[in-house]
Amino acid sequence: MESRGFSVAEVARFTGIPEFMLQSGKQSYNSNEQQQLVFVTNALVPHVTMWEQEWAYKLFTDKELRDGCYMRFNVSALMRGDDATRSKFYQTMVYSGIYNLDECRALEEMNPMPDGLGQNFFITKNLDTVGHIVRGEVK
């Protein structure tokens, strides 16, 4: 058993994969969540960035690159927290006017709200749209 545990630790060390992802090591939720963040940022992102750059180089023409085409992996799905943490994040982003409702829905793989209702940005002054506040139409 000791040699088996040693080999799992060696694989984790060599690949940068946290031991809990190899069904070994410390099994604390908070610790695992932090290890997941470290794994994504330190082990995956360098590879993902390399793939994005190479694919953009090989798949897009110079004109497409000048026009703003790019290749991007979405690793944020790997860093999603629990529902309460995601809910608090979205609430903060919407209340601060950083995301609109459709952008939050897109991050959750949901369709936009009908009739463009989710395209409005909100700020915390009575939670009204920025446009109403700028035009002086505050309720």
C-alpha cells in the first residue's frame, strides 16, 4: 500500500494534478477547491494558452486575425464554485453594472431573456438601469 501511495504522489507531482483528483491525498472540500484553482491556473492555463495561440495561428487568416477573430478555451467552468458562491458572484457583478442578466445566463449555458430584456445593465441606486439614471428617470 505504501508503494502505491508513493506512485500516486509521484504522478501528481510530475503532472501537476492535485492528489484528490487522483482519488488520493487530503479530502477536505475547502482544500480541494483551492487545489482545483491552483491546478487550473498553474497546470492547465499554460497548455491552454499554447493551444489557443497555435490554433489561432493555424486556423485563421491574417485578415481574420486583424478583424478580431480569436480562439479561447473556457476554463471558468472548471473553477465554478458551489451554487451559493456562483449566485453571490453574479449578484455582485450585476449590481455593479459589470455583467447584464444575459451575460450571466450565458455563463450558466442558458438562453438569453426574450425581447432583449436581459441586455440592460443595472447599478445599485434603487437597482435601476444605467440608462434611466443617466436620463434622470429614476423611480
